[in-house]
Amino acid sequence: MARRMITIDEKIEKAEAVVIAAKEKYDAALDELERLVAKRKELDDKKVLEAYHAGGKTADEIVAFIRSGGSLKEQPIVKRGRKRGFEG
């Protein structure tokens, strides 16, 4: 029983089909990624806006804070009150 030889043109055609299928899968995954990133940005925007409305700061104060590169984590916590052993 003789095996049929696959021609180079048939191999190219098969490889093209594989690439097309892979590109379609890639494009679908990329669309999903872009959709999810846009959704996360939308949720972040909503969270920031809600915090702005709930906070007691003006828009200018918030913008100045952001532009200064400030971070709440960098601010030392200062406990105020009476020092131990101080009589006065």
C-alpha cells in the first residue's frame, strides 16, 4: 500500500489555516482583555468619584495631592495626646 505524498502547497495551505484559526482566537482574547481593562477603569473611576463626593476635600486639594505624588502610606501617623510622665 503506497502512501500519498503531501505536496508543499498542501502543507502551506494547512499551515495557513492553523495561523488563521490562531489569529481569530488571539483577536477574541484581545477583545476580551480590552473589555475587562475598560470595565476595571470604569469601576476605578466610579470609586474615585464616590470617594470625592463622600470626602471633605475640594477638587483642587485632591488634584494638588495627586500631582505632588503624595501617598497616604507615606504619611507618618502622629498620635496626639498627653505624654506619659508629663506633669503640667
